[in-house]
Amino acid sequence: MKKHNFYAGPSILSDFTIQETAKAIHEFAGTGLSVLEISHRSKEFIAVVDEAAALIKELLEVPEGYDVLFLQGGASMQFCMVPYNLMKTKAAYLNTGVWASKAIKEAHFFGEVVEVASSKDKNYNYIPKNYKVPADVDYFHFTSNNTIYGTQMSFDPDVDVPLVADMSSDIFSRPIDIQKYDLIYAGAQKNLAPSGVTLVIVKREALNKSGRKIPTMLNYMTHVEAESMFNTPPCVAIFSALQTLKWYKQRGGIAAMQKDNIAKAKVLYDEIDRNKFFRAVVPAVEDRSVMNICFIMSEGKEALEADFLALAKSKGILGIAGHRSVGGFRASTYNALPLESVQALVDAMKEFEKNHE
């Protein structure tokens, strides 16, 4: 039976990425060694890092003056690295969920934090609007996609201060106006690679301005100057990332990914809105994520939740249980997920409706 992988992360990778990584685990770049055991300073692996960085710049149209880094520690490490490197006295944050809240908590260690708006009052089921970012902050930080709650800011905000974004769960899902940002970071385990590597795109001129001494490993400039080779990088994850980037280019680039993602999301949201047994967690259409589609049983039908999960599992549909803070269901429709899998979920929903009429 075909499996349909809707896990939120680590999540689905393209067949191309998996197959090419499997080959390299057996034998890498004609070296007679596995990518699991190759030296990260070998010319063969340095070529992988260089090509991956170049493809990221090409696919996202990264302008001059920015560096692409492959780091470790996930987005959680970035929660402290960002303020450590960029905050002088004060920064502004938008609170749209658990991960934004964690970033805010870490930033408090480095200076004053202005929470410009929050959607906590409704369990983060919307994106705040009409907030004002103070002109005297060192940067404004937001989380573009909220995996737990199914909300997304699918645009690049217009602000008059340096912009920083956590794009862990929607990087490469849409074109980005990189020049608006001083820094973008993303854990790779959603739309890029297996867990273990973190992508950072940083404007070089934004660095070395915090006025504080920064420990070597937490200083972005350390990794800029060493070209992501200051310490041993996660070699296999970076190799897999390169394969995903190649696959994106073969598929037509980021605009093609965006078109596919919008189409997949429409199919599923249309069924959620139509089917009397389900309802969307996020009421405002403009706030709904195309990466993590969260829905619950309709009012009065909550007792049937386990029955639908059982039906889905019997159809090979995996990873759709919602996060404990929301409940219900979460279908993560990342770039590598085919429309076929979304259709399988929709068919299961229709079957469930028919069986319980």
C-alpha cells in the first residue's frame, strides 16, 4: 500500500532526494567512501556545500551582500543567535504561536523586547494585523508559518526597520524578496533536508554591530568567514539539501513550487469547508497556511475523531493527528508532498462522510 506522509517534521522528502542520498551513502562522488564517512574538508564535499549555497542564491534570487550558511542547532539555536548578533538595545517581535513565543523568551536575555501584537487570545488561529513596529528597534522578527496552528504570513512585510524571519516551515514554498531582510533562518526538516542542518541567509553588513562580545560558535561572522566549515557540519543533511535544491530547479523553481502548493491547499481546504464533519481551525482564508492545514471535527462530532484517524491509517495516510494544543488533524503539505496524497486524504474524508450519514 502506498503511504501518504503528512508528518509536520521531520517530513516528506522527494523521491529524488532520498534515492540520491541513498546512493551517496553507499558510495560518494567516486571516492570509494560513503558520504557518512567522508571528510568535510575533502574537495568532493566542499563542492557539495558550494553548489548548495549557489543553488539557494539562484532559486531565491539572493542579491549581492548576503551569505548562505549551513549551521546546527535548529531554529531553537537561532532564537538566541539572532538577538546575540543583531540586538543592540531593543527588538520587536510578532507573537503568532509557540515558536514565536520561544524566540521572544530568548530575546529577553539580550535587551528590551517589544511584542507588537499577539494572537494568543484565540489560541493563535489568526495573524494579527494593523500593528505598529516602533521606529527605534534594532529589528522586527516574525515567524512566517506556524506549524501547530496552521497560520501563515505568505508575504514579505513592509517595515522601516531591519527584518528577520523564521521561515523554518515554508522556506522555498514561495518567492521571497530577500533584499527586505537582514536575516532569514530555517530548520531544514520541512522543505529542504533531514533534520540536523539549519539554513541561514544573512546580510553581511548587518553583522558586527551589536557592541557585545559574542562566543565564537554563536557569532555569525565566524561561520561567514569559514564558509560554514568552522566546525564539522552535518554532511549527510547538507548533501540531501543539495539534492532537494536540484529537484526544485528541475521542477521549475520556486514559482512552480508555489503554484503546486496553492493548488494542493485549495483541494483540501475546499473539502474541509464543504464536508459537514470537519471545519478549519483558521477561520480567515487569508491567514490559512498552505504548508500545515489544520482542521477539527465539526461541533457535536468530536467523538468521531478517533474513527477518522483509524480510517485514514487504513488508507496509508500517516501523520495527520493534530498537535496536542489544537487537537483534531494537521495535514502538512510541504513541497515534496504530491497532489495524489492530498486527493487520498480528501477521498477518505468523503468516505467518512458517506459512512456516517
